[in-house]
Amino acid sequence: MKLLVFDSITAAGATIAHDLTRKLGHHTTYASSVDEVFGHLKSEKDAVGIIVFFLEAIPEVGVAFVRKVREFCSLAAIRCPRFLVLTPGNLRRGYSRRFRALGAHCIVYGFPEELYATAGEMVFEATCENGMPTIVVERVAHNTKFWLLGPSDRELIAIGPRQFQIMNCFAINYRTELSTADLAETADKTLASIRVYLERLRDRFDEAAQRVGVTVAGKNVFCTVRKDGGFVHILRARVLFI
């Protein structure tokens, strides 16, 4: 995902973009005009997930900008990004609601840490799928690690070798119903032991989730449901391989 900063002052936009890239680890570029914003959207298409822009004039101008971007994306058949509006202070009554109705979030300009935290939360929400978290699978040579993506950072899911094969099976078959026999065969474990290893895997997930601010419980990510007289297991998370 990429972020786009819109500021009529080029130097200011470049500085904010640089700081957001450094803080969040997501590439951030900038534009100094509406035409440049449209140019980035046209070239980057669905890659731009968030537009950060400064409310330099009356609020209605900002509302009109959001509407123009939404219309442009609709005509171009690309995903419309979310909006983070930096305001000079409290908005006149009713404008915060109007921005929210258009999918825009407002914060007061001048508090960098709030900007980084809010943008980080928006990135996290955008990388989740239907409220479920994102698990990143990192494969380097013969070494595989599983990370949990949080609002501002990622955390290693510290699983042992006995849970590794089960976790890997879930990752490469996410959204697929796996029987207990499927997991037992993959991990070379007995049917009876799978329940124990699943509980330990959920515990390791919960430990990582607590450290990065993910509120979804492991039991709701590594789900076990009864079906056709038996049990099936499903990974309810988005999986990214890097």
C-alpha cells in the first residue's frame, strides 16, 4: 500500500511524505495540485490506499476535493483511497460529520505523533480483511518466519517446530477448510495431538497480538467448527507472502 500527501506547498508535502515513509515503512509520495493527485491515482491505480491532505481553505473546498477524487476513481474503475484530513483546528459544526460520511477522518494539524498513529491505524485497517488480521509469511532461503501485522509494527509469532508444519499448512491453504486428518498428515502428528498443538498455536498468536495491538483472538483466527459429523479448521486471516 502507498500513501499520498496533498499539499500546495511542495516542500511541506515532501517533508510529511518522507516522515510518514520513515515512521510507517510504507512508501509515501506527494502532490501539490489536484491534477497531480489524479496523475498519481491514474498511474498507481489501486496501490494508493490513503490520501493525506491539508484543509487550507474553507471546509467546503475539502469536501469538494474528496468528492472529486471519489468520482475520478469511479470513472477510472479503481479503488477509492481513504482520506486523512489535517485541519487547522475545530471544524465548524457539521463538517466533521460530512467528512466522515465521505470516508474521511479528521485530525488537527500540528501534532506529528497523532498523524503517525492515525495513519498507522488506517493502514492497519486497510490491510485487514473483513475485520480479520494479516499474517505475513517471510521465506528467506530455507528459513520461514510468520509475522503478525499490527497498527504500527509487526511481531514475530514465536511458534515451535511442532506447530510450524500446522502453521505452514494453514498459510498455504488459507480460506480452505482443512480436516483434522489433513493437519495430522501434514504435521506427521496423531489425530488426538492436533487439538493440543492448535491450542498452543492460538496462544502464540495471542501473545504476538497483545504486543502489536491486535484485538482479534487466536481462537477466532484459527477456527475449528463442526461440519458433517466431524470438525474442520479454517484460517480466518489475510496471508501475504514476501
